[in-house]
Amino acid sequence: MSRVFVFADEAGNFDFSRRAGASRYFILVTLTLPDCSAGLALLELRRELAWEGMGLDCEFHATEDKQAVRDRVFAVIKRLALRIDATILEKCKAQPQIRTSDDEFYKFAWFYHMKHLARGS
């Protein structure tokens, strides 16, 4: 069995109402890589940008960085061997038994995401 590295992020909240501030979706995204070379490539890009005088905060941030920085980050990402998976759950369609607690919905979301990630489809 080969070793892989999986990085994850989530978006949305556990408020199932339609009030202001309640997200319509809960989204899980994973990035799967065969090694950690992506981190090294992005670190090298940070160094290049620093030498070029491009001011950066402590990390890359797609919505806050200048377009020139984003273009360079995407150029690095395009060269990587990676897989991106996203599970988008429309919260209003969740069964009542899944809405009983934040924990239940959260476990359900991750179970289905990882079920498909683990089998590679």
C-alpha cells in the first residue's frame, strides 16, 4: 500500500435555519498528494516573491493576495500531481435524524466524503 498525504478544509456552519448568517451548504474539500513536495515548491515561491519585493503576509491567501501572486501560486499548483475531492451538502436536504446534533451531521458528512476518497472514485 502506498503512502499518501491528505489535507482538508471545510466551509459552512451547522445552522440549519434559513436565517441571515446560516450557510446554505456545508462543503468538505480534500487535497491528496503522493508526497510533501507541494510545500517545498510553495516555500520556494515565497522566497522568490520576497526577493522580488512582493509583500506577503504569513501565508498565501487567494482572496487577499494580489492577482500576480495568485497567478504564480496557480502556476506552481498546475505542475503538481494532486487530486482534489469536494463533497457539497445542501443542508436543507439533510434527513431529520442527521440534524439532531452538530456531531451527527459532521460525522455523516465526513463519512461520505472519506468513503469515496478511500476507494479512489
